[in-house]
Amino acid sequence: MSPDFTPDAPLTLALSKGRIFEDTLPLLEAAGVHVTESPDSSRKLILPTSDPGLRLLIVRASDVPTYVQYGAADFGIAGRDVLIEHTAQHPGGLYQPIDLNIARCKLSVACRADFDYAGAVYQGARLRVATKYVQAAREHFAAKGVFVDIIKLYGSMELAPLVGLSDVIVDLVSTGGTLRANNLVAVEDIMPISSRLIVNRAALKTRGARLQPLLDAFERASTADAGTA
Ligand code: ATP
Ligand code: MG
């Protein structure tokens, strides 16, 4: 099925449930849009909103850029972490106008408390790095001049150093609670992470008049929030 760009089809916003959905609700409210159903209780993958011209598509966080790039959604909300990995495979496919300053955390290097990370780096040791964020990790260690073997995982990175799969992990950290619970420590910050608005390039051209007021409202609401989030 080809993407639906007919002028009166509803605008479709792709986002993931969980923290991005929760943090997006106030931005939608600021644009005058109410969402009455929750993706957890309704189990629907397409959620209506109070605006008949706008619907939400609930997809896996790492799938959001794909839906938007192919035009199955007009726009979407995705973490900088996800966008770095997607853009490495599909450069230039998405327009990224606004940092929404939501779902904020850090991408960090972490290891077992008894692993001498600074010493290993200083001695030029080859490091085994387990991560879901292959591109960001590769770039980080290349910039430091550290040789790495990257081991791609899809979840529960914290386990890897505990069972000898890797020396370090590259993962998202917010409170550090998950690291502490597994006797890991963050030893280096790579970059701050927040979620951004992404827009399908064709939709921007053909449906810009309907998209722009929403983009403007999101931008105003996210700027107003930036200091307090
Ligand atoms: P899944 O949990 O389904 O495997 P995921 O981990 O990519 O997928 P979420 O945990 O919902 O999905 O994270 C979605 C986005 O929220 C991430 O891409 C990241 O930008 C952001 N995020 C992840 N963890 C945190 C956190 N601890 N604090 C704040 N933001 C976070
Ligand atoms: Mg997660």
C-alpha cells in the first residue's frame, strides 16, 4: 500500500508508548489536542485524538523513523539515540526541525565497578563494547582513538559485563538506578539525549499548511518547558 497523501486524510503522528507518549501529551494539549485513550489500556495501535484531522500511530521506538521516512506517518517523535542509528543507515531521509526536550537522559559508557576503564584506555587496550547503539558507540571510541570490538545487543545491556560478554556497555542512563542495581558505574558521558520531531519530506511539501500550526505549537510548548524538564 502506498502512503496516503490525499489532502483530507488525517495527519498521522508516529510515536512510541511509554515515556515518549507520556511526555508528548502536554505538547499535544498545548496544541489544543486531547488524547482520550491510552495505548496501554486500549491496545489499539492507531489512536484517535479530539482533532478528527490528527491520529496517533503507536510503534516501537526504533521503528518511528522508518514509518515517517516511508510516509506511512507524516511526522513522528523519536529519541536522538534512535535517530543517530537510523540516519547512519538512511542519511538525509528525514527532516528534523525541532528538539522537543522531552524523554531526556544521557548516553554513557558504563562498566563493572572493579574494571579500570581509565587504565585500559590509557594503556591502549582493545575494549569489548556491548550496546544497542552501535553507530554512536563506534563514533565515540573512534574519536578517542580507542580500538573496540562492538557487540550488538537488543536489550538488557547491563548483563553483558556481569557475565564476561563485554568490558563496557554504551547505554542510556537517567537516574543510574539500573546500573547501581547491577553493580555497574557510569564512567563517561557520551552525549545528552532528548526526543526530536521528525517530518516526512513529501508531507512537509504537500501537507505543510496543516502540519505547520502543529509544529509551531510543539515548538512553543517545548521551548517553554526546556528549563524545567
Ligand atoms: P524497548 O524498551 O521497547 O526495547 P526502547 O528502549 O527503544 O524500546 P523506550 O524505553 O520507550 O524504548 O525508550 C524510548 C526512548 O526514550 C529512547 O529512544 C530514548 O530516547 C528515551 N529514553 C530511554 N530511556 C530513557 C530514560 N531512562 N530516561 C529518559 N529517556 C529515556
Ligand atoms: Mg527501553
